[in-house]
Amino acid sequence: MGQNTTIDPNFFLVCGLGSLGQYCVSVLKEFGVKVNAIEEINTQTWEIPELPDCIDKLVTGDCRQPKILEQAGIKQCRAILIVTSDECVNIAAAFAARSLNPQIRLVIRSAQDNLNELLQQSLGNFIAFEATQLPANSFALAALGCETRGFFNLNNRLLQVFGVHINGSHRWSHCCLSEVNTSHRRVLVHARAGKPLPKGFYQWKPDAKLLPGDSIFYVEATENFTTHSPKQMNTFGQSWNEIVTEIKWQNLYHKLTQFWEESTQTRRVAFIGALFLVILFLLGTLLYKSQYPEMTWQDALNVALVLSLGGYGDLFGQQTIPFVITWWLHLFSITMSVTGTLFVGILYALMTERVLSARFQFSKRRPRIPKTDHVVIVGMGRVGRRVAELLQELKQPLVGVNTKDIEPGMLPQMPLVLGNINSALTKVHIQTAKSVIVVTDDEVTNLEIALKARTVNPKANLVIRTFDPRFSENVANLLPYARVLGVYELAAEAFVGAAFGENILNLFRLDNQTTLVTEYQIEADDTLNGKLIADIAYGYGLVPIFHLRANQYTPKFMPSDDMRLIVGDRLIVLATIEGLQAVERGTIKTGKCWVRVEKTISPEAAFEGATVISRVTGCDMQLARTLMNQIPATLQHPLYLHQAHRLVHELNKSQVSAYIE
């Protein structure tokens, strides 16, 4: 056995210094941690010029070799980011790293979804991303050119981020920002007319009014979200199989409710029919056995089965009934047979539907190419296909352009033009398109296509995929009207966030700042454990959007500031990289506002006021009661601005006069 070594929580290792690896090193350094790196060849040129100053130790060699990993300090590392361009190398290096350091967190670059799930089970403390697919949302949203700035699905609920410019006729014109905040909506950023958007969240005053010319960004939980992506479309059998394999007595009701909500009307009828038929079958077996004691259980089951399958004529088809039967059992037998016939008919209909849909799926012609106000996606690789799926979920008309056909049955509702891209562009009505997204694997080709599209349609939104940061900067300067998105720059922050132990669910851009949809599973030694949602929101600068207790099945969207986190809770937030840094370091801001309580109209109001103070601020109830007995007095508990405004509002509702000093 090797000698035990101490893990350094501020020590990280990056394997592979291509574009993605260099950005990962740069972002890690923003956290102020130690970063070692492994690169197969010693290069003298860097895409990020200051990168050599960010690396504490650079080891040249193969990251799959244990000797190279040990030279880089693998045994002391908290996490290793394996981001070479070769997936086989990444996976092999992950196994080598785990054997040398059983505690290290593995963050690798891989697009093999099924393999990644198996690796997560076998390696543990493991997460994998595909760098080119992470920014797919950013490409889709950049093409829309509308108020939607981000969207993601949580627990079958669609959450969207909107950016709105307020004019005189807008419904929120001259409204207080606190009125915009509701149980399903949270304000993120507010900017006055002509002023830049502030960095970070909560840089706005709850009592400020929205005036014409202002801009506001907010996140909102909307309707239940059902995607029609082929990957996510469940059959009746798949849905039932998920319930059977995951069912437990504790979550039986939750699983059945989930199955019911996700099923179509036809499947619901089939399910009810099957359940009713099973009940009749069991009841029929018991009745025949009780009425005819000499009948064996096997014969009773056989009689019930024949009746369940509509076999009434097989038992009672003769002119004279062959055995004595009571009138009520005879009527019950008729009911069983009729119910069984109906269910078998429904079953045959479902099977026929499945067979016909499978038979004609491949011969189904794609829809016609839209003629106006549509999105053209050039390049239908992994990124292009994912962007197309997202745009279809948003019900955007679109057409794809690719050099070769994609897999049969993939994106069947999307028009597709194949062949030479230059000639294909003449067939997709690019002159009337709303947006053109160019996401081939060749950034020079992307630039060429973008320039041609600009010539044909100067009004279209141009979105260009790039890889090299210098090339991205040059293209952005050449085409100031286009959205030039560097995939590795966008993805690096997700990789780094995952290296610190957070689960990055999604990301989007908000005024040139990456916002990460981040999941926390609260543990005993977590910096979030025991804190109010208000502390997490205003102290760390995060926006909590989802909270679920360990022993509950119904989550809270836009959870209340009053809730206190405990071990086992699941919390999902919107966070900037600075917010993740604050949580990692435990550097929480303290409140600077003081609330003064002036008077109350009755002892009952004073009692209620103490309860409100304790609930909203999280302070000890004794402190709150002492304050209410000494009014007028100031609460000796510093609060955040938004928290103080809420406390004053709640106290006023309880007929207690208070204000912020």
C-alpha cells in the first residue's frame, strides 16, 4: 500500500493544453488556486499569452502514464481536468488518476453519453462534458434576437430568462421592482436608460421604479415542459419500465403521479382499462372458487382468464348452461367478458399504431422549407443538431444545411438541404431568413459562409462558431454586427465549476457574462449548510431557483428567503463564476441595513411581529420578543437590503410600523 497523502483543496491539475485546457487554467487561476498542467509536447506559443504565468508547474509527457501524473502532483490534487481532444486518452487518464488518488474529483471531456454513465458508476466522483455541446443554448438564443436570453428544464418545468426593454406602454412601466418579483419570477438585473448593465445580481433597489428606457432581466418558471426530442420521447412500455425499476413504497404515489402526467390520453385509457381488468380477473377467480369449492385454484384462474379475454361464448355458448350458476355471478361473468373484449380492442389499436408509425417513419418526407422569418442552421454535426432541437422546442421555423444526410429518424420535423453548402444556400430562402447560424467544424468555412449570408441578407442575425480565441477576436472586429461565440471560452467555466464539486446543469450568456445553472447537494461540512436562502442569495450573490428537501418529492421553484437549508437538501441556483468563488471560499457578505420598529396597535400585533422578525431574519425568537417589548427600538441584527425591505413589508402587514434606518 502506498503512503497516505493529504489532499490540498487549493490544488488542481489540468491535462491537455489545447484551447479548452488553456481557458480552464485561466479560469481556475481566477479562484486563486494552484494549477499544475500536463501537455504531451512542449509548445512555445500560447493562444492565451499570459498562460505560462498561470501554471505553477508544467510537466511534459503522456497524461496516461502514472509516472507523469505523479510528477504533476496527482496524489495531492483535489481535482483533475482531463480535456485533451482524444476521448480515448481522456478515459484512460481518468482510470490512471483514480488508481493513484481514490479521492480525486475527475472532470473529463467526453461525448460518449452511455459510456459516461457507466464510468460515473464505476469510478465515482466523476463528471463528463462535451465542450462543443455545452454552449448550444447560447447559439440558439443568439439566433432568436428576442427577449429570451436563456432557458432550461428542471423537473419537467420550463424556466426562461428574459431581457425586456421598458417603454411607456409596457405593463411594468412605473412599477416598483419589488412588485415584479413574484412566487414564480425573480429579477436578476436592472439598468437605467443609457447606463451599462451592472455586474452580478441584486444590484437594484426593491423600491426603485421601472421607467421608460430602462432594461430589466428576470428568470421565470413557466408551464410544465414536455419536449418532443426523439431521445426524450418515452413509449408506454418505457415509462412503465421506469416506474417498475425505481418504485419504492415511499415514492409510490410520486411515481404513479409522474407516470400519469407524462402519459398521453390513449395511454391513460389503456392503463385504466388494464387496471380494471386485473381487478375483475382477481375478483372473478375468488368468486368462482368460493361458489364452487370443489373447483381447483387452477380451474378458477382458467375460468377467469377465459372471461377476461372475451371468451363468454366458450363457457356459456350452449343453449343450456352446462352448470348451475347464480344470476349475479352470471351477470358478473358477462361484465368481465365485455370489459375484456374492450381492453383487447384497445391493446390491438395501440399495437397497430406502433407498427404503422415504425413502418412509415423512414419514408416520411421532411416538411417544406420555410419561406420567411426562419432560422438557417449551416452544419448539422452534434452542435447543429442540438441547436435545432432547442429551436424546435421553442417552436421556431428552421431549415438545416449539411454536406451529407443525418441519421434516419433524427429531427424528422426539420427541413434539410444536402450537398455542397454554397449551392444549398440558394435553396433555403436566406434572403428572407431571420437568422443564420454557422456551426460547421471549420471556423474559416464558418466565416466564409457568414460573409456570403451577410451579402444576401444584411438584416439577418449572424451567429458564428469559432474555436481559436485570436481568430474569434479578429472575426468579432471584422463583423461587429455578428455574434461570434468561442465554444471553448464558454465551456471552460462549466468544467472549472464542476472541478470544485458543483454540478453544472446548463449555462447561458447575460450581457457578455456567463451565467451557470448550478446544483448543490447540501452536506454536513458545506458552506451552505444551515444558512437561510436570503444569506445564499444576497451574501453569495446567487439566485436560488429550485429547492427540494431530502424527504420530499415536490420541489419549490423560486423558494422563499425564509427557508433554511439542511443536510440532504437539493438547491439549484443561477451563479456567475464570482458567485461560485464566493461559495467555495465561504466568503459571504454581511448585511448593512438596520430596521427600526416604531409602534404596534395591540399585544396580538406585537406577538405576530416577533414571529415575523424571527422568520424573515433567522434571528433567535427571544431577541425578537425582547425587541417588541422595548419598542421603539432598532433590531440588533444586520440585514441585507432586499431582506430588510421584505421585513418592513411583512411587519406592516402585521400592523407593526417599521422602517429601514
